[in-house]
Amino acid sequence: MKRPKRWLPQSLIKRHTYRCMLCQMPQTESTDSKSHSAAHDHQGHKSQCHNDLCHNDLCEYCQALLPKVSATCARCGIPTSTPVSLCGHCQKTPPSFDAVIAPFLYQFPVDYLIKRCKHQHHPEISVLLAHEWLKSIQLSDNHAGLQNVDVIVPVPQHWSRQLQRGFNQAEIIAQTLGQYLHIDCLTALRKARTSKAQQHLTRKERLMNLKNTFTISEKFLHRCKGKNIALVDDVMTTGATVEMASQALKAAGIKNVTVWAIARTPETSC
């Protein structure tokens, strides 16, 4: 069986919507497209380009419903009562990745949007989620850290899963972020084999399930080696997926791995 052609969502990235993608209520375009284009042309300031998103994907009411994370462990992104650089679990067993930026909790309506995207074939929701990630990070203390990233790498799907679904939501999110931040997005990781569904597996079982699953493409190795990588996924639960992907990246000579996820589950640690 032939591998599917990679799904390139350029038309979705440029798509203008005039209805809230959650409640479907009509809305108007909030930002002048000329100022948006000017921000993209200003290559010298990576962080400026997402100040002027061309439209709002969600209305103000639905945006207020997004469950934001107020404090986390800087290393694994687990929600905490107060910000900490290392939680107890990370002190005991440091993960292979160096930091996590995940601004939302995996609760309604973020969980609804992600499930609708993946299971009801709505890849455009991935672009929405990337926009909301940018808006949230823009207002947080993590904003300055975005400029330290050299390359964005999405967590891959096995080609058979991507053929079945038709797209990789992590790749769409990564491409959208790369476009607005003017950072190269490379599909440098490959999922070499299929793995069992992980919804009901423990962290230990997930790690075993994903062992030796990820490999780095020789085609992109020279563009990633010694660089600071942002590893992008939609949801981070136990952290097993990004842990195994980070191990593959570090083994290939990547200097630093920061996980960028849309949402983090509140009840599990990495």
C-alpha cells in the first residue's frame, strides 16, 4: 500500500470564518487584513506576528469558557497550586524534554473541540486551536520563550492512521504556529510502527506501547541537530508520547526540546 500524500492545510490557514466555531453564532472580522499582512512581513520580530490574527475563531463568550491553566510545573506542565520549576515527579524522574507550554486544561470546551476535530473530521478546528494557543501565550509569561525555538516539529502519526483520518492534527497546529511565528516547521519525526490505542493505558503501559516507535528522518537531521526544537501535539496526558518522541530527538543530537501542547490533563503527571 502506498503512503498517503502529506496533507497541507494552506487553504485552511488562510480561511476566514464569520461564525464562532463552537456556538456557531455569527461574528464579524475583528482585525484589518492589511495590518495582519504587515505583521507577517515584519520578519525581524517573530513574536509580533500573532498580535494581529486575521479573525476570531471563537466569539468572546466562548473564548471566556476556555479553561486556562494558572500555574504549572515548568518542566512537565502539570497544573499545580503555585508555579514551580520542578514538581516532585520531575525531581525524582526528570523527563527527556526540557519544558512544556500547554495553556489550557483538557476540559470543556477544549476537550470537545479536540475530539470533534479528530473523530468528526474537522481539521479546521486544529487551526482554531493554534490561534487560541497563540492568543493565550501572547498574554502569558511564556511569550518571550517562543523566540528561543529554532524549529517546530509535530508529533507524527503512523502513515496508516493518517490515511484513515485524512490528516494529522498536530501537524496542522505546528504549521499554523510556524506560519505566525516565522519558524520553520519540519516533519522530522516518523512513527515507525503502529501502536495500540492509549486511552485506557497507564503511563507505564503507554511507555512500553511506544517504545522504539519514533525515529528522526535523515532528510531533516542536519536541520535539527544541535537546535532548539518545539515538539507540538494537541493533548498531553501522561506525557508518554512526548517522552518517547523527545528521547528520539535527543538521541539524534537535538539540543533542547520544549513541548508545545494545546491542553494538559489536570489529573496526571508526566
